[in-house]
Amino acid sequence: MSDDPSHCRAPVEVHRGGSAMRLEDSIAVELPVALVYNGISHAVMMATPTDLEDFALGFSLTEGILGTADELYDLEVRQEAQGIAVHLEIATPRFMALKQRRRSLAGRTGCGLCGTESLEQAIRPVAPVVAPMVGDAAIQHALETLKWHQPLQRETGATHGAAWCDLEGRILLAREDVGRHNALDKLIGALLRQRDTDRQGFVLVSSRASYEMVQKSASAGIGCLVAVSASTSLAIEQARQAGLMLVGFARTGRHVIYHQPAAETAPATHASGG
């Protein structure tokens, strides 16, 4: 393991042009991270073991465990034999509500609904937001600079990034993780810890725009989500319900607007294809 807990070195065999070469490569670290609320373990997620304070706070908000950051009283990250446990002390009413949900999440990379007991729990009401006016130039500028805010991705090629961008497209904050949901939760947690309630901007993610990504963004009051890959049908439906601006297939020189509350776009021909 390197001094940086986000990645380690491992021997690999590279095959190219019919020949093989033994090398060492950088590998993204993935560990089980338990989220423990008032002494009771509620979720175990596979995650990159960095920015875990941000992750725990962001997850707690986007999963509806907390309503505001003020309901988190204390947080401690503990290294244990099989992984990492993040212990959170939360307000009693929130803890009682959590116990009543009787949920036991067993998370894994890319899984946002594990442990959900019913269809009613699977699709929660989406929070209404106010969509900012985000121009094409801002989206493209953020895309051009995203890679410079993803050092772990450059090192290992195995992680997702989530970035907070201002209305000019300048990236002000970014987080990385092996899981796309985790990266967004880390970013949301970091924004909450900054206590900047008047922020104006948008989130850029290096993944597809799924229902969970829209749900998480809206729960944090974020009015615009830009994704490098495509959107899903449920994500578009949820964006419309929330009043969130949803952009996908954001690549150099082009992007697709799936929903823009200020002005609905006219139907167009098939726009996917990277």
C-alpha cells in the first residue's frame, strides 16, 4: 500500500503486439465502509477510503437520514480489521426515524437501491429545485478541465469524479471514488461542510445520469446536473418533476439537454453516440 490510501501498487502482466511484459501498476483501493448511526450499523458501502467525512455526511443527506447538516452532532472515522467504520452521532428524532425504516443496506459499487424493501421505497419523492441558467460555454469549459481535478483517475483509470462548477464553468471543488454514487455523495458532503448556502452553479459527473444521481442532486438543492454519459428515462422523469436542468453526453464540442426548465427544447433526432 502506498502512503496515499486511495491507491496501491500491484504486479501486472501487460500484453501488447504478441509480447508480454511484467510491470507494476497503480490500482484504486476499494474497501468496505460501514456507516454507523448512534452505535447501530446501517449501511456498508464499497468505497475509496478518502474524504470519508464528506461521504458520510453526503450519503446521510441524500438517503434522507438527515434533513440538514446541523442534525449531525459528531463524526469519527475508525480503521477496523475488515475495513473502515464511520461513526455518526445524529439527532434523536432522525435516529428514531431511521430505526423505523428497518432498512439494512448492503451496498456495492453502482448499486443505489440495495436493501430497499418495497416498490414504494424504491422511488422516493424528488425534492423541488430552482434550475440555474447554465450556458453551453460553461459546460464545455468544465469538461475541458475536469481531468485535472481527477488525479486518482489519471493514476489508476478506475474512478469516477464529481465536480462543483460555477456558472462560468470553473471547477471549484471535486471528489473521486470507485463508485459514481459515492463520488457525488462526497462532493455533496464537502459542499455541506463548507456551509455555502448561496452557491450558484452545477454538478458535472464522469458517469451516466441515472435516477439516483438526479435524486441525490435534488436532495442537496442542486438545480443542474451535467453527465459525461447518457441519461436514463427515470432520470429525465425525475428531473422534470424536480425542475432540474439535466444534461448528458457532455463531450468536447457537444452535449445533449434532456430537460431545461426555462425553455423546453423541441423534439430532435437520436442524439447519442458519444
